[in-house]
Amino acid sequence: MRIVAQLSNSRKKKFLILAFRFILSLLACSFLVIFIFTPLLAVFSNAFQKGVSFYLEMLKREETISALTLTLGILIIVLPLNVIFGVACAWYVTKYQFRGKRFLVALLDLPFTLSPVVAGTMLVLLYSVNGVLGWVVESLGMKIIFAFPGLVIATLFVTFPFIARELIPVMEEQGSEMEEAGRMLGASGRHIFFRITLPNIKWGLFYGVVLCVARCVGEFGAVSVVSGHIRGKTITLPLEIEILYNEYNLVGAFCLATVLCGTGLLSLILRKWIESSEKVSKRRYFFGD
Amino acid sequence: MKISWSGKSKTRGFRLPGFGISMGITWLYISIILLLPSAGLFLKASEVSFDEFWKAVFSLRALKSYQISFSLSLLSALVNTIMGFIVAWVLVRYRVPFSGLFDALIDLPFALPTAVAGVSLTWLYGPNGWIGRHLESIGIKVVHTPLGIIIALIFVSFPFAVRTVIPVLKEMDLEVEECARCLGARRWQIFLKIIFPTVFPALLTGFTLSFARALGEYGSVIFISGNQPFKTEIAPLLVAIKLEEYEYTACASIAVFLMTVSLLILIFLNILESFSKGER
Amino acid sequence: MAVIELRNIFKKFGDFVALDDVSFSVDKGELVALLGPSGSGKTTLLRVIAGLERPDSGAVFLEGRDVTEEDPRDRGIGFVFQHYALFKHMTVFENVAFGLRVKPRKVRPSESEIREKVMKLLHLVQLDFLADRYPSQLSGGQRQRVALARALAIEPYILLLDEPFGSLDARVRKELRRWLRRLHDEIQVTSVFVTHDQEEALELADRVVITNQGRVEQIGSPEEVYFNPATPFVFQFLGDVNLFHGRELSSGEIVFIQNETAGIEKKFYVRPNQVSLSLVQSLEHPLQCKVNYINPAGPMVKVEVVDIRGNHILALLTQDDYNRLGLKKNTTVYVGIKEHKVFE
């Protein structure tokens, strides 16, 4: 019968659609697990391969402590600078109309499309003894390349846009009406910023800081070029991992990796948490390491 | 007419306070951190004679490294664009168990420092690793081959391909698809004629970002690639090697070349963005 | 034979009952309005007819055929969406041509036929000069007409319009409304449109279906529903209402005195234009009030009065009556009722 045939036909079609969905879902999920998730799993499973005592011993080594201190030292200098720049830049870009705005916003993307190695190379070519500004550095009696200042500048280069890029969409969405209303009510510039703007962008700012920290701590390419690999002096945590790997201490490398993964995972969890309570606007896209 | 640098143009009555200071900080910071080193690089490169520059940038070894970098980055960006679209589609359109977890997984490469990713992938696909063990038994070698580089590049650049597509898919107006259905379009016709053209700009942006990221990647690749010249030596590595060997002219020349490429990509991305904004 | 027939349609979204036992039919060539407040289920009803929503129970018949299980793409219905759902990446021409281009190859018209047909349709909606534009370059009214032309391209035997004038400004709205009525008279396609604007429904439709909370309250011609509302809801929805609490005595006399106990208590529904005002108390004008507010702008004068209990009563007077009475704020007036409606 015609109607029966039609019915079974539509049932067959429905089955095909369901099967298609299932296969596609399976493909997507297995891709995520195999290509994206297993590297993380490998870090943690290998780190504890030789037991917890070995793990703790690795963390207590002198080299680890000095690398960790160095990394934190860089972070303490870089973070406040980036916060100041991020807020100023976002304020400048979102509250005013001026020529060259698009150029400025495009510049903020440059550290993302440029290889960190090239970034580091630029700094070496600029500040090293034979570099363009080498004579200035030398006459000041400083050492930048293969020293702490170089590591800081390299980290600044790769991380400076993070907070600004996080704040710009949030502030753009909010517009300037609230600030203008505050001005009409007689608020000073400081009042407007701290009482009106900051409470509204605090989660965006917070997440920008989180991203910035994660990238600061994990930066490898740019730092590796300017560091010169001087033991106990210019070895950051990621560089220490490389050294351990090259010394065939794979488990040790993984032990230190868990520390870095911890910061990274924390940033992921915070992001999920902030986003689930819709404290930041949904971004167009975001770069990271 | 005099251009006023204080920004207090006479036609505009009211500006929020803080223009001068925010402008000052912004441009000062950008000049010191970004523009000064870039200018230094181009200055250094300009000291090099054209012949030397040409020899360094297009030496056989350099050419080979570009070829490796570009082709493998293209390939991984292509894989990521296709897989990224499928993952985005599944996460937005279908109900998958643990979808929140899978959504978080997408950003994992952002959270994992590149050096960690490199070490981990090298072990994973090495002879003792979970995946490499099985691949080796069927005769596929990953570590120290171009295949390994591709896998590392896929890992680090995957989020870009997905994160650009997901918002576009989410924002898509269901009414438009319903309308096409009422007009008699089949599923594949709706996909080809309505969904794909709408998502295409985002796919292209995702592809470009993914490609740019892969091209510049260093940390994760140097572990897995083995770094053999002419075989698995990528362009950023060559820059680092030239620098270590104190061949500053060659190093500056190649760096300028790579910098130009990333500037071009940046310009392309901006054109793409203004194009897709204009269409709205 | 009815072109559209709905039989006992039920539809739930979670706990929310969108359609609750809805049945009605539409005859060939009719223009029917689905009128109701937002959330009354009218859009869901339209989507059920189109096949975009499947009813939980009940059946949809189109030209006598049960299509409840049929895919919308096979129904051949033209649907104009509230926000038009134009294809942003296609020109006006390609938008209109879409329905023709996706036809199976065997029945697809040739390129020249498509071209001819699309231009004819664009001419019909007076947009042929915009064929190469993109939707983002059009005004709201133009987009609306493109959406209409696109729906008509597949030669539907039913045209469904969801709030066709909802997102247009008042002036364009009125113009387009009259234009749509003329267009319907010209092409004679069976049409159903959804609206929450009673003026629009009464002016445009041959018949009006009034829905409330998922149920059909009344079906009828504009005159019928306006002058003979079946329920208090319909009465209130179709215009301003004054509600009088009074008692009807066994003699048929109506009194509005507070401490009266004889007779049966009833609610009297009265339109503002059925309220009459007088400066002297009489049997016809028993209720003493004070003028609270007067708005003389417009064809009718709006006068709001307050009775001693504090109830507000709205009266619509002709300019002549208003001038004759010489009303001012706080003038004492006596209110009478010309016509009223009581729901049992």
C-alpha cells in the first residue's frame, strides 16, 4: 500500500539522519580526545611514573627552584605593566574616535601572527653588543640580552596585547553612556573610572590577567632565543623542561610540566566559570599559547 | 589647519577625561615594545647588501625550510578547518553527552605551554608512547618525520579554527533555514546554499589564523621534528640556529622575510574582517 | 472544500501549553487573520500549518489531504517570516529565485524562465529596480516585499504571513497593509496572517480567528467579532472597554446604586463611544461623575471622568457634542449608557 510504503520510507530516512549525526558526533569527539586530550593525560600519567617521592624530589631540586623563582620574577614585572597598558589602551580605543584606530587594533594582533622566535631575534638584533642599540646599552653599563631584562622584554613582547584584547570587546559592548551619565552628575575622571568603568569590566580584566599569567609562565620561543641558557641565571621553567628532556630525564621533564599545566588548566577552569555566569562577553576569537 | 595633538578638537564638545594619558601610555608602550624592535630589525636588515640578503633569504637550506614550514602549516590548517567545522557543528547543533567538557577541551592547546606540548607529543608518538607504539607496529613513524610536525601543528593551532566558527554557527538565524525548507530545499541544498556561504568567511578567518599560528610555531615542533636540515627543519628554527651561530646578517634577512609574511597575513585578516562586517 | 483544515491540535513546549484543542478551517481564496496577544499561540499555529512545528496530537489537512507527517518542503506553502529571514549573502534576485533553483532537475525551470518569473514577481511587488541589491541595502518595507515575492515564487496555494507588519514603523505599516489587501484581491491565494494588532486584523481580513492562551476564542467576520463578541476577552481585546458593575432588576431596569440589593448583579461591558454625557441628571444619565482629563486632538474627543467610587470611565464624543457640552476639568457630568454587552 502507498501509505505504508511512504511511512517506512520516512522511518528509513529518519534512521539515516540519526546515523549520520551519530557518526559525525563520534568523529568530532574522538578527534578531540585523541589529538587534543591525550597530550595532557600523558603529562600527568608520566610525571608520577617513578612515584610521588621522585616527583617531589624533582620539584625540590635547586635548578627547579631557581627556574621557578626566575619565572615568577618575570611575571611580577610583566603583569602590572600589561595591566596598565591594557586598561589604557582599551579606554583609548573604545571611548574616543581618532585616526589610525584600525591600525592600532591591528598592531595588537601582530604578536599573535609573528613567530615568537622572530620576536626574540628582533630583540637580540636590537640590544645585543653588535645590535642597533648595543652602544646605548653598553654605555649604560647594562646587559639586556642573555640576562634578566631581556627575558622580561621578550615576555612583554609576546604578552602585551592579552588584557587589552580582552577588555576592548567588553567595553565596546557597554558603550560610554554610563561614563557620560557619571560626568553629567559631576564625577571626576578618577571617580568615573574606579566607580563606574572598573566594576563593569572587572571580570574581563580578571580573565585577561589570567590569560596573561598563563602565557607569561609558559612562553618558550621568544625567551629561548634571548636567554642564552645560562644555568641558574636565565633558565625559566619551560627552558628547564627542555634541558631535562635533552638530558634524557623524560620523567623529570614531565614532573615540571605538571606545574605549568596546572597554571594552564586553572586558566581554562576560570574561563569556563566566568563564561558560564556570563561575566565576560563572548569573544570573537582569542589567541593564546 | 593645525592638527591638534591634545585631541581636543574644536568641533567636538565633550570628551570623557583621560584622553591624553590613555593615548600617551598606549603609544609609548607600543613604540617601545613593538615598533622599536621591528624598526631595529628592518634597520639591521638594511645594512645588508641586496646580494647578501638575497643569498640568505633564498639559500637552498632556507628555501627548503620555507617549503617545509608553508606546506606543513597549510596542511595542518586545512585539517583543522575541516575538523574544526565538524567539531563546531556537533557542539552547536547536536546534543552530545559531556558537551561542556568537550567545549573546554577545545581550548586545551591554549592552556598547555608549547614546550610541554612538544615533550608530551614526542613521547606520545614515540616508540614507547601510547599512540606511537601501535603506529610503529604497523610501520608508521611519526617522531622525527614531517608527520610529527603536522601533528604538533594541528595540536597548537586547532582552537583558532573552532573558536572562529562556533559563534557564527550559534548566531545563525534558524528562521532562514526554515524558510529555505518551506521553499522546497533539501537538507544538502540548505547546507550548500545557506549554511556554508554564511559560515565561509569565518572558516576562512579560522584557516588563516590557524595557518599563521602554525607558521610561527616553534616550541612544540622542535621536540618532535628532529630538526634535520632539508628534511624537518622549519623556518623559525633556522632563524634561531643562524642567531646561535652569530650569522647576524643571514638571521636578520630571514627574520625580515618571516616578519613580512606575518604582516601580510595580518593585513589579509583585517581585510577579511572589514569585509564580513560590511556585509552585515 | 476547505483548503486548510485543523482538527483538535494540541501542542506543548515543556509545561507550557501553546495550543489547546484548536480546530478551524480556511476556505479557498480567503484572507484570514490570527489575532491574539503575544504568547497566545498564534505563531505556533501558523508554524503547525507550515509543518515547521509538529502537533502533539490532532491533524492538519491541506486540500483534504492529511499532511500532519509531511515535511514542510513538500507542502508547497509560502511562508513570510516575521523578521523576513532573507538570505543575507544573496541579491534580491537570487533570494526570489531560490525556491525555483532548488527544485529537482526534472521540474526545475530553465534559467531564462527563472529570470522571467523572478522579474515578474519583483515587478508585482514594485521592486524590479532593486534586483541586484543585497538585503542589507533595503529598507524594512522593501525587505518585507522581497520576502513576499520569494514566498510567491514557488506558486504556493497557501500563503502564511507571521506578523507581516510587525517590525515596520506606523506609516509604512498602513501603506503596506492596503497594498497587501489589493495584492490579495489580485492573486487570490488563500492566506493566513498572524497579528496582535486588532485594527490590522479587522481592516484586512475576510475572517478573524481570535486566540487566547492557546485556545480559539471566536471565529468570524470582522463585523461579527466586533459587534458580537463571544467572550469578555474578545470584547476587551478588540477595543477600549468600560466595565460597569450594576444590578439588573426583574423589571429589566438597570441600576448602578451601591447599596441596592434587588435583582441580579452583572458586569456591563461598554465601549467608550457608547457612553453619553449630559450636564443634567436624568433617567438616561443616572451616574454622577467629574471630568478628570480631556484630549480633544483627533477625530473624536477623549474624555475621562471619575465617578464617586473612584472608577475611571472613558467616553468618546464627537467634536460637536463636546462643543455643545462645553466640558472643562472638574465639571460635574452625568453618565449614561447607549449600548452595553453582558456575558452570562
